[in-house]
Amino acid sequence: MTDTMLSESLASARRRLAAALSAAERAPDAARLLAVSKTKPADMIRQAWQLGQREFGENYVQEALEKQTELADLKGIVWHFIGPLQANKTRAVAEHFDWVHSVDRDKIARRLNDQRPEALGPLEVCLQVNVSDETSKSGVAFDELESLAQAVVSLPRLRLRGLMAIPAPAATMAAQRAPLARLRQALEALRKRFPEAPLDTLSMGMSDDLEAAILEGATLVRLGTAIFGARDTSRR
């Protein structure tokens, strides 16, 4: 992808987000764009940063660490870990990321807490919920969500910010909105249960369902291909 193409695709993604927020009668700053940069080279992230993008999502720990080293000079960059998180990868994530969207069990939360350097401040955490009950997807079940939230709220080096989901693909707007509405309702219930937690984040919405997600209250939408082009799977 050329510099001009990336500039145009990022501008297009921003326009799409702005249009969705306007159509949903939400404030222009009610949701942010998370640029999913997995498998993309560091120089492409650098260019997006130069175009004003600050938040980037990564799925693969080792790949992300290499890019973070190469981009250490960039000021204000915010790194989100959004992929499935294995226990043997928690230390690297706790030490090198600002956000984690994929906490789905108590063991992972406790390891992140214990391994988070105190000097960095709390790690911002979203709980991943399996909103479509897919056996192939990570995520906590709705009926176990409150218990996991309680565990995270009790951990001093984690800050519970909200929920994340990757719904199953759906063909219609109504079908797209249904699981996202459940996630929004779950966040509202957690806010009542844990008023001490800054539960302000719904990480949901990708290229195919951004508009549905914005209608259901998304505050972080995750776009990869729409910004950076097709994924290069050979980089894994």
C-alpha cells in the first residue's frame, strides 16, 4: 500500500465512523477508531501515526514487541492487545501494552495483575464476551461475566474499562445489532453492580458491522483491512 493509499483509506474510515455517529445521533467524539495493525509492518504504523492515528491493535505478542521496539520514538502511541491471550504470554502483554481487550478468565486476569510493573500504572482491561455462543470463539459466557468482573475489580494493577466482543457474521442490520445489544445491556448491568469501576468502553464493531455497533453504543471500533489493506498472513 502506497503512502497516498493509506492516507485515503484512513480518511475514508474516519468519514465512515463520523457518518455512523451522526446517523445514530451520537456526539462526534463518542467513539474512537482502533487501527488493527496485526501483520502490518512498522513503517505502515508509523505513517498512520503521522496521519494522526494514535491507537493500534495487535493480536500476536512477538510481532507486536518487535514493532514496539522499532516505533519506540513515537509519542502518544497507545497499544491495545486484542487477540486471544495465553498464560505464557501474559508477562509480555502486562509489561508492554496499555490496553488488553481479551481477558476472559480469572487466571489470565491475575497473571496480568501480578506481572504489571507498578511504575506503568494500571493496565486498562476489557472483558471479552462470547456473545454468539460459538465454541470456536474465546470469551466469557454472559452468566459468568459478573464473577469475572468482580475478580478484575479487586485487582489493584488492573482497571476494568468495559467489554469486547466478536459476534458471528450476520446478514442483516437487525441480526448484527442483536448480540451487540446484549453486550451493551451487560455493560449497563455491570455499571450498576460496580459503580466504583470506570466502565465506559464497548469495544465492538469491525468492517462489516461498524454501523450496527455504533447504533448499539460502541466506543471503540476495530478496523484493520479498511485502513491497511488485506492482511499479510506470511508475516506471522
